[in-house]
Amino acid sequence: MHPTSRARLEPGAELPPPSEVNRRQQQRPRAQRERVEEERSLRPVPRREAPSGPPPITREITISEGITVKELSEKLDTRSSLVIKRLVDRGIFATINQPLDSKLAQDLARDFGASVKQMTYEEEAMQGVEETEIEGDLVRRAPVVTIMGHVDHGKTSLLDGIRATNVAAREAGGITQHIGAYQVEKNGRKIVFIDTPGHEAFTRMRSRGARVTDIVILVVSADDGVMPQTLEAIDHAKAAKVPIIVAINKIDKPDAQPERVKQQLADRGLLAEDWGGDTVMVPVSAMTGQNLDLLLEMILLVADMQDLKANPARPAMGTVLEAKLDRGRGPVATVLVRNGTLRVGDFFICGLVFGKVRAMLNDLGEQVREAEPATPVEVLGLESLPEAGDSFQVVTDTAKAKQIVLFREAKAREQALARSGRLTLEQFHKQLKEGEVKELSIILKTDVGGSAEVLTDTLQKLSNDKVKVRVIHSGVGAITESDVLLASASDAIVVGFNVRPERNAAQLAEQEKIDIRLHTIIYNLVDEIKSAMSGLLAPVFKEVYRGKAEVRETFRISKVGNVAGCYVLDGVLTRSSDARVIRDNIVVFTGKIGSLRRFKDDVAEVKSGMECGITIENFQDIKQGDVIEAFQLERVQSDMFA
């Protein structure tokens, strides 16, 4: 028998030892050995099968945030054990009721040949209701109106005038305003007005994904004309894609010029209807009540063109306008019901809050049992305070709603630790390489109007077939909180040219992780945007803030020049620092600190709360009230380009 043969051995026989096998093979004739080796070489070698990729996509499933392993397996029409096995292969040990992250759920679905469409829990809860909804259930609802405009142009007077002529007529001695929204009636139809503190609140809501307003009324004073906050309000309304009605107020004044206001607005892209445009403009007087009825009729006309409808029979959904902590009643939220009917006793989910409606109050402070679509009410029964702009949704599956709230709280904690989701130029460059970003939004602030116009045109001309550069707002003056809020809502980058951010704006930008780029040379600014678009973003100079001092007095010393007697507000001023002189939040000079003295002694640094004398190299025009800001530039290489 051949030593390597698999023939059966005789009972009791033993295999020869390996050394014996090798000896026998060596004793074979050389020709026979070569023939055996040749046969082996010609024998086909079995190939290892390469690991197969994921199966082709054959279907699409819809998942919501916080989907559990069991729910995902049901949607994939597979056993839970197979999904858990895939998780174990990824090094994740999960139970059947474990909530999954959206990205992880998407990857698991891809492994089973399914693509994923993501939506929020509220959207999924209402999906079935919307699918079974019929046209006959829909009824016309009241429009929701927000009034915006410049300071002292008559927004509050206009609100009071509308309220007095439409609501307070049936109340002895007027009406007490309890919440930040109320209803008025015109021709038997209701209009809801939201009394917001300004476009900051409007933008905060939009940044949270809430489209509350149906119509924006832009109040412009007939004697003042278009002002900076008027332009900001136009930008905010256009960014939200909401129709604008212009109320030209104070036409009763002798120096009123409504036609001049129309011309200024036409230059900004709002052309009046009587001039051949599509923007409704109504001259009104909040003091005398002139044309207020016409304004309300125009609101109803624009609302009819939008065809606003709702279904009172479905579970209620709405938006939180504001929330406060009342000493006697606990957390209280002002909710605008957008669709459905809200009733006392309903369970609801509101962002990170789960609760039950214990009581409701309308805009007159009266208790009500239910609230129909487009009705503002105060809701009691929350466990904690929600954020303004949070979605308010009535739920039937309370156990699932509580699970979603716990999942959202965990995600909120993770985001609070990370806080780096905003778009910066470096992230824009990275996303551009991955093919994610198609548009770069910029908010531009400059020291003079001419620079704003030139830079706006220059930056927008940088657009190409791959990337579109859009300046969503440009203005003159320091970078304010409003600019940072608009950037937060629009995922934009703030660019300052010869201006600085206000202290509160800088703190808010740091908190919201908004990228603020400050420049003094137009070519450097354009080159930086070009480099980000072309994928050649160079190493940047990071500015390290050192300290700030206020000029309290100036002295003229022979052979030295003008010396600024300063008080250090914060930080530390060092003799080796660069410095910029800021006058009325505008940079007037940037250079180096020439000398730094305490009394008669030269010092290397002066700390916060101390007085000192400072000279600036090559700058003598220093004035009382100026601010000297010390900083140093450090060359920084971004990680992604290292």
C-alpha cells in the first residue's frame, strides 16, 4: 500500500511512522518521483472564495430616531437574532430593546439589502394619520402673522391698534395680554398674531427647524425710511421663504414720504404691487387707526393664496413659542397648535420633555378644554422646560414616547460634550472633497457701505458649477448677536471686514461654534474663500487674544508723541503683543505696542484692573474712549491638511 494512500488498513495494523514514510519516498526511482510531483502541480488548486460585499439594495424602509433592534428587524422582515449577530460582529453587544443610533441603523439595513429614509418620531407618528387623511376632513385655518421691523417704527403701536379695534371692543376696559400670541377677527375669520421680541427670536425658532409663521408684516416708518434692522428683517423673512406684507406706518405725520419708502424697498428687491411688483404694501397709521382694516383684509387675501388648511379631527401637533417657569404653576409653555385639536388630558412629547396636559389657558387668560388649529394656548403639565421652537406632538403610545425622550436626552448630552457641528471653512473644504456641500452661505459685515457692496459682488462672482457662494446678509457695523443667530440658523460663515464682533456676539459664536473670519485686506479675504473652494486651503494664522484696555486720557509728550493713559479691562497687555485700535467697534489702526509703562517704569506686562501708559508705533491719532486690543498671531496647520 502506498504510504499516503487512504485505503483501509487491516484490523490491528498500524500506520508506519513518518520517518518510515519519508524513507520509502526517497527510495522511489527518480523518474517516478518527478512524475508524481508533475501530477501534483497539474492538479487544480481549490481557491478561497473572496468575501462577498453587501447584497444589492432591493427596497427602502423608513426609520425614526431611537429605533430598537426589534423594530428594525420587523421593518427588515428578518429575525432579531440575525440583527444582533451583525451588531456583535461590529463589537456592539445589544439587547432586543436597545435603541440604535440612526447611522448604525442605516449601516445594518444596508447589510440586509435595504436603503433607509430617516424621519423624526413625530413625523413617523403622524405619517399613518396623513396617509388615511381625506380631503373632506381639511378645513381652512387662520393665518399666523409675525410683525418685524426697525426699532421705534411702530411695531408695538400697530399691534395695540389692531388689538384695540378688533378684540378689546368686546371687553370692558380693554384686555390684559397673558401670552405672546393672540387672535383677532375680521369678516368672521380669525388671524393669529405672534408678539415676538424681534427677529432674533424669529431666527432662533427657524434654527430649530420650526416654520411657525405664515406671513411676515414688515413695519417701515414713512418718515424714517428703510433702516439697518429693516434690512435684517427682510433677510430673515427671505431666508425663511415667507411672504412679506409691508405696512408703511406713521403716514399721519407731516414729513411722511410713503413713495420714498417704496423706492428704497424696490432697491432691496421688494417691488410694490401698484408699481408692477408682487409685494403688498399698505400705508397705515397705528395712532389714528387709518387703513388697519385694509391691512387685515390684505393678510386674509395673502392667506387665501397660500390655501392654509388643517384637520381638527387628528391628534394635535404644534410648536412651542416660549416657555417659562412660574412659581405657582411650574413649567408653562405657550404652544401654537398647527394641526389637530389639543384637549385636556392628552399625553404629549415636546423635544426632551414628556408630559400630560393638565390645563390650558387661551390668550384672554380663560381656561379652555380644547384648542383647535391655529390657536395659541398656555399648557400646564410639563415635567421640565422645553426650548422655544420645539415640536409639540400628542402621542398614544406613551411607553414609546418615554423611550424616545430618554434617547434624546442621551444624544443631547453627547452633543453638549462635542459642540462642534457648525460649518467652518475647514469643514466646508472637507465636505467639498466628499461631495456633500454645494452652497457656501456667508454673512458679511464691513466698516463702510461701499465695501459691503463690492465684497458682496466679488464673493458671489466666485460661484462656479460645483459650488455656489451666497451672501445671505450684508451690513455695516460691528458683528452682532443677530448676525451670529442668523449664521446658526443658516449654517453660514460670518466674515468681518475691518470690524470686530461685540463681546456678547463673540461669546455666542464660541458657544454655538460659529466660524468668524476677520480680515482687513480684501485680497486676503477673497483668496481665503477661493482656496477653500479649490481645495487648497492654506495654513491659517490663529489669533490669540491677550487683553483689552480702555483709553481714559491722552497726553502729549515731546520726543515721544501721544501717550494713551489706559485702564486694562481684562486679560494681560504685554509689550511684545500686536495691537489694534478700535473706535466705535470699528478697527481704525493695527500695529504694534511701542512702549508700555507703569508710572515712570517700563514694564513687560500689565494685568487686568491696573492703569498704564501705552504708545502705538506709527499711530498718533489716539483718542479718549478708544479701546486698545492686544493679540498675537500663531501659525496653525489644520489637521486635515497635515
